[in-house]
Amino acid sequence: MSTGGIGSSTSFWQQDQAFWQQNQNSSSTAATNAVINAMSAAETNLGKGLAGIANSSALNRTNSRLMAAIQNVLNGNAGQTTSSTGTSSAATTTIPVAATGTGTAALSTSTPLSLLGVLAGGKISVTAGMHTTTYTSTGTDTVGDLLKTINTNSFGSAQVTAALNSHGNLVLTSKNTTDVILVGGLYASNIGFGVGNTTFKPTKKTAPAASTPATTQSPSKTGSTASTAKPYSPPANETVSTAASLLSNSGVAGSLVNLLA
């Protein structure tokens, strides 16, 4: 056996091994590439599918809002709800109240002032603002005479009214809402205006503000028959284009993917 033949056999075996190894590497690379391509395609399809679902949901929501807005306009509403009754505001306002003073003694118009301890020449004064009415007892006069003098609307006199309430108390009321009432004189306490009950100031009270009737909206009529708005169904191309333009306001960010697919 020649050594040359053995060498040739060894070289052939090595070539065969190299060829087999090359085929193995090519098959592994091809399999790897196939797996990568399949995964990439799956991820792309997944992204398109999720985007399509989101876009479809946003489109339906946008179309619903668009249809409601159009129907609202066709029904004659301008985006505001008005009621046929009620007021425009529940605000309150402050109202000035004239000064009022009430005596503590029980009187009657026929009661003699002398019976109350008011002697002849005794004085009782009532002041309102810058004007004063002074009554001087005659010794034979009554409470009715005092009331008549206080109620005399003469120049320079106090602008007040005098009357007895249901309990017989003397009530003095200013004729305006700015004057302070003062009751004085030596015998003021004899008719119920003693210490601590001689000065009366105007007050204020809170009342509801003037109300304004709300507007009443009635349906328009043609002849004797009221018109009724019909539901509006937008064309398909209008729905798609309008929904696409309003998608950014529908709550889903991003762009349309396969919207018409």
C-alpha cells in the first residue's frame, strides 16, 4: 500500500467534513432568519390590529357625538337649556328700613297725660334728623293730643308718625330711611321712653333680588301644524372624514391605522 493513496483518502474525508459543516451552518442560519421574520411579521400584525381596534372605538364615539350635535341643532337648540318657569337668579339684596321706636308704657288715646304724671308745662320732644317736635302739656290734655301734635306735618317738625300698637305702646316711625329718632324731655319716661329706650336708628334687612322670568322656547309652526325635526343621517364619506378630523378630541391619541380596512 502506498502512502500516497492514504493521503488522498484523508484529504477526501476532510473535504467531506468541511462540506457537511458548511451545510449545517447554512441550515441553522436559514432557520434563525425564518424565526426572526415570523416574529417581526407577528408584531407588525399585532400593532395594526390594536391600532385598528382603538381607531374603530374612537370613530364610533366621535360619530355618536357628531350625530347628537347635529340632531340638537336640527331640533332648534343652541346648546343651552331653558326652562319655561323659574327665575334667572336666586341672589338677595339689602333693603334699608326706617328707624322705629316703641315705648314701654300701656296707653290709650283718651288717657290724660296728668294721670301719667305729666304736669302742666311739662315737655316731651321727638327729634328725627335735623328737625324736632316739642310738645308742652296743658295739664288737661290727653295722649291723643300728644299723638296729633307729633303727626303734624309742619315745616321744621320731626318727620315721624306716631300711633299706638295693639298693646297700647306708643310707636314712633321715621318717614325716611336715614333719620335717627331721639325721644327726650323731662317726661319722656312717663310715656314709655326711659333710659336705654330713647335712641332708634334705621336698620337693614335682606330680601330676594328682583326676579326676571326665564325665556320660554316654543316650537316653530307652519300654519296650524308644528314642525318636527327629522333624525339626520350623514353620508358615509362625511362621517369618515369628520370623525377622522375629530379623532384627536375623542380620547385616543395617535394616527388612524387601517381606518377603512
